[in-house]
Amino acid sequence: MRPDVECGICIMHWAYGRVASHTDAETLPDLTRRLLDALLRYISPDANLGGLNNVAVWSVFSVPSKAASYYEGLKQESNENARGILPLARQYIQAGKTDQEKLERACSLAAASNVAPINSPSGAYTFDEIKAIIHGSEETPAIMGDVYGAVKNAKQIFYVTDNAGEIGFDSLVIQLLKAMGPRVTLVAKKQTFFEDATPDDARFFGLDKIVDRMVTPEGFFVLHEVPEDLYRVYSESDLIMVKGMGSYETFS
């Protein structure tokens, strides 16, 4: 997706708002300069929105900061919260009457677990939405199209994760994908990128033992910017499953 005229302002607000409250006041001016400089150098009518998000996040985390520590702690607690719900989520999925219904239930929970706000999260994610869906007090997210048919016909699936905690519910989807036969490549960001999932978060839920391969881009998977070996993995896939608005904007 290409940037609109307001995208630079929105990304500036997003990146700054997510680190400012966790940054010492005396270092905020330098952080602001780094962020503005990065966006001014990169933004153009042909820029990829995922690439813009990458340079914004890299600029605010380019020096050690309290913000990085805050998000690492938030991720750990979110992972623990998600792990506590997984047994209930598995029961809900297995209650599906057909393999198709089970996959759709798993995808619905994985979609509902994507709860990150645009501003800085006030605390770890508790995934109350998941509990509400399981107990029937909240509607299940709608499934558009034939997800089961797409997976059934796929041989290589490229699964792009979003947040820590949330990735635990992705693991339930991926277990079903693997049971249907295709190879699955998991995409998780290499290092701290707000609360986005990294390989450590994937390993927390045992995904390294489920998927066939895990690739770790520096940020959002911008096709013309990733190393050739990562692009080759993407190009060999016949089904792309993407979580999160940032990744959606990157691939669309």
C-alpha cells in the first residue's frame, strides 16, 4: 500500500505516542529528531507503508531505551495470559463438528486476539474477547470466503505473525494447518518492535517445533527490501496468511 498525504503524520503520532510515556524527558527531543529525520528521508509517493513503519520504529529503538524494556515486559505477561486461556480455546475449537468448522473457529479466535491499540498499551493483553467468544457472550468474528478450501489446496503457507500473546492463538491455527498437510513458514520479527512477536515468543508457545521453517525479517516484510533468501521463501508460497494492520498495509 502506498502512503496518502497524511500517512507520515499518522506514523509520527503512532511511533512517538508508543514510546514517549516510557522515555525520559531529557531524551525526548533527540528521539523526536531521529523519528522526524527517518520519516523525511524515506517518505515519498512510491514508499511502502510497511517500510515507513519500519524506519519509524527502528529510529525510536536505535538507542537503548526504557521503552524497549517496557514492551519486553508487556510481551512476557501477555504470553502468560494467553497461555492460561489456550486449554479452554482448544476445547472450543475441538467442539467444532467438522474439520472446516474447527479451522474456522481457530481462525476466529486468532483474529479476535489481535487487540493492540494504536497508542501505547496501558498494560499486558488479557484477551477477554477470546473468553467472551468461547462463553458465547460475544459474537464470533465473521469468516469471509472459503478459508478451509484455500488451506486444503495449499502446499506452502507463509504465515505472518503480529503480536506477542496473540501468537499463542496463532499456534492453534498452525497446528490445524499442519494436520492438513502443507508446509508452513512462520514469520516473526527479529528483535524488539513494540509488542510484536519475535522468535522468543514463538518458542514460548512451541511454534519452533510445529512449523517447517521460521524466518525473521528486521521489521515488516517489505518485499523489495528483504534479503533475497527471505524473498525466495515468500515467492515459493502459494498461500499467504497475514496478521495485523501493519502487515496488511505492507502486502497490499
